[in-house]
Amino acid sequence: MTPQPPSKHYALVFDVSPSEQLDAGAASVKNLGMALPYGSRQPLEEVGQRFEFRKWRGAPPGYKQRFVDFALEFRKSREMMTARSVANERFIRKVGQRFFELHMGPIETDNGDLNNKGRPRVLGPGGFVVGGETVVRQRVLVDDLWVLGWLGYEFFSLRTELEKSFSGVAERRHSEPPRVTLELLADRLPRDTADYYRMRVLKVLLARSTDGRVDLLGHSAEADSQGRDLLADNLAGLSRDLEAGTWTAKGPDATDVFFMSKHNCPQTFLSLPGLD
């Protein structure tokens, strides 16, 4: 019997600022904030006991500085990795559509179906089983599907980068590199239905695109109801402030909060790994 390579499992929480919803502007920027404990998920489950979180939006400067100080100490303790990805909406739509259709099949977008704001709607995918129930196809904004595709691509890319980093270490040690699995704990997506249609589509997309190496384990019934969700909200909000140039605190460099940073705001669309 062929021995299986070692494995590493990481819990992950994430959030997007300002919201996962797209608008009409191709240049509008979204900030994806992520946190991954190095070992068990316990630091995520207990983070709300270690810091008195609140929503980033509307928080006073004093709170934001306290969060940055807390996050820097958290990173120095090597309990948790933090990451961010910054992308404009043109990138999100282009990459999201390609990644979504690559793994979920083509979506008929030119059907003339518009909502009351003139935005195109489509019949989303369905017919697959999640949690023992068959997911029924629903009409959704096409942009909502492309956001799911973008999120899928981001988690696919993060897992790939983690495996690459471990491969380099393993090569130096002449050992077998581990296989990385990400286990997502999600906040509730905006505009999701009572039966969590978008979440269930995202779960299937992640499973198909990574051979089950990225899994959506669960989600909060109420948005921003747990410390781990507010941690992700604050990381995404901090990234937004940094990108907008509105972070003016005189304390430690807030960019050091993030272990990994990625910017995808191209003026022209480029070929990217994982989209072929």
C-alpha cells in the first residue's frame, strides 16, 4: 500500500469589506480578510474572550488602534496567520466567472432577466446534494455567482500557496511535503436565502475545485454574532482603511498585522494559475 503524505488542517474565517455585494463600478475595491490558527481551531473559538470586539465600520479610532495592537500581539505569538487579498470589481467579475464556470458549468447570462434595479439575474446551479438534501436551482443576481467564484479562487490560491511553502521546507529537510486542507467557518453571506442557497453552492464549488481540500464546514446563523466573525470583519475593515489611505494612526505599522497580502487590481485582465 502506498503511504499517504502527511496532512495539515487549518480552520479559516473570512469576511469582505465593504460587503461581498458588487456595484456598477469596475474600479471599486473589495478587501478579503482571513485568519487561520496554526494548530487547532481553539484560538478562533476563544478569540472573543480575549478581546472585546465590535464592528469595524463606525468604530472610533481608539478601538481600531487597540485592535491593531491586539492583532500584532496575536501574530507574534504564532497562534494565528492573518492574510488579506485586495481586488477591484473588474478582477472579481472576470476571475469569478471563469473560476465558477470552470467548476460548476456555463451560466446563461444573456437572458434579458433583470431585477427592479436593472441588474441581470440568472438561474443558478442545482441538482447536487449538500447535507443530505438536493439543492434546488434558484434565481440569483449573476454578480452573486461571480463573487462565489472569486471567493473560491481566493481559497484555492491560498491553499496552493501554503502547500508551496511547505514543499520548500520539505525539500530542504528531504521529507514528504504535507497536503493542506482548509476548513472554512463562514459568516452569513449578504442576500442569502433562508435555506442558505449561496453557501451551499459555495461549498460544492470549493469541493469540486480542490478535490475536497477546501471545505465549508459551517456558518453562523446570524451575521457577526461570534468573536471569530468579528475578527474577520475587523481584518477586512483594516485592509480597507489601509487601501483607502484613511488609516492615520501614529502607532505600529498596521500593515504588519497581515502575514500575507495580495493585490489584484489590474487595468487589464491577466492569465492566472488555476483558471485553465
